[in-house]
Amino acid sequence: MQPCSSDEPINVNVDEIRNIVSVSIRRTSAFLRFGLDELNTRDGGNFNLAAGVNYQFWPEVITTDERNDARDAYRSWLVGCGLRELDQYYSIFLDKVWWAIEVGEKHGTALPAGFKFDAKFAELTNVAEKQKRVTKKLGSHNFSEELKSLSKARNCLAHNTGMVRSPNDCNNAALDTLEIKWLAFDMLAIRGGKERIIDKLPFDTNELPGEGDTKVAVRFGQRVLAFPAGTRVNLTLSQIAEFCVFYNNMAEKTIEGLLNFFLSKGLIASVGDPTAAEPEQTPGPM
């Protein structure tokens, strides 16, 4: 961390901080599509590599079962990489938010020559703990339960090809099941007091229960996906898409808390002000 000069203002670009999470989402979605599209129709050739000479790491004849096992392991590895991408970039995002909080806390104070901001926060490896510390400062929700479960899933995919181990990968009371939790949107069609989740568009209102006018609403709630010990974590692209939306929503809630924090410090005029997306350079000696 570079020392802060006492006579230079510090700029906090909130859009730049917010974009860190957006980059991870774009990378994850692109890489998974590159890797998983039409995976079941690809046989991977002979699985060997050439480096001037051909290195044969696999038998000359690869059985169907061996190909299927390799394909399943690859899918788990790639999905695990996607979860790691989301987790790591969100961790970097929190590092920047923590720095911005420190800047706000020092607003209006004279700093000694050679002053350095906290470097220990970035050394934390537990993203749920980072989120907890940030939201404690900002007074926003920490999503600790969901973040911990996604980290469990990432570790299971990265370290055991997605096979759930008890108790290592489990987080229920009995430590015999991995429960992955996140928050997601449901679109609801409501008619005659009865609800139905809309899982594809367009939808036929004639298939809805009840009578009368149809209303469409959105509900945001927790999802839970359970994988008992001894089974393999298998995630669909639609579920991973919801993970991406969840990380984006966490980031937006955190940014909202950061802007309110800046507002309380007099650094911005209002949260709804267009300039709030990119706060002015911190006034006063820094």
C-alpha cells in the first residue's frame, strides 16, 4: 500500500469499484459458455499432448466410461473455476470498498507524513468475513450464510472434483449434506389469489389457475440446493446465472451503503444525485 501524501486529495471512483464485480460476472459467463457448450458431443481426441514429441498420458484406447468420467470431472472443474472467479473478484471489490471507507473516515483530518491505509484487510482469505466487516461499517446486510455456502461449494468442486465429503464439505446441522444457498428472483403470475412461478417466457395465461385478471409480480427469496455426502455437486448454467445476479445484488447493496456513508460524511450531496456514482475528490487535508 502506497503511503498517502498529506497535501494530495484522494479520488474515490465508485463506478470503478462497482465494475470489479461486473468484470467477474462477464468472465464467468463467457468462460463457461466457451467450455461447456456442446460438451457432450466432444470426445477430446486421444487426451495426449505434444511438445516436439508426443507424450502419451492415457491408454491408446480410451473407453466410453473413461471419457464420461473425464467429461464429468472437467465440468466440475470448470464450474468450480467459475465460482472461484466470482468469489475472488468479489473479495477484491470488498478490498476497494474497505479502502473507500477508510478514506471517508479520515475525511477532514490531517494525516502524518508517510501515512498508510490498512493492508491487513486485503490479506483476509475468507470473503464472508470480509463482507461481515464491511457491512458492519456500513450498516447493510452481510449475506454471510449464502457466501459461506458458496465458498463450500467452490472448495468441494476445486479440491474433490465436486464429490461431497462429510464433514469437510457439509454445512447442515448433521454435517452430512452440502446446502448451497443464494438469493434469486422469481417471476410470479397471480390470478384469483393463486400464484404460479413463471419459468419461461412467453407464458400462456390460459394455463394459470383461478379466474379474473392476471397480475405479474417479482419475489426475491432464498434458494437452497442440497447435495448429500457421497454425491457430486451438479450445477446448471441457469443456477450459475442466478449466482452471478446474487453477487451483483450484493455489490449494489454494498455500494448503496457506501454512498450513504459518504452522505453522512458530507462527501456527496445525496444518494440520488447523479454525481453520487462518482464522489468528488475528498476535500480537506489528506
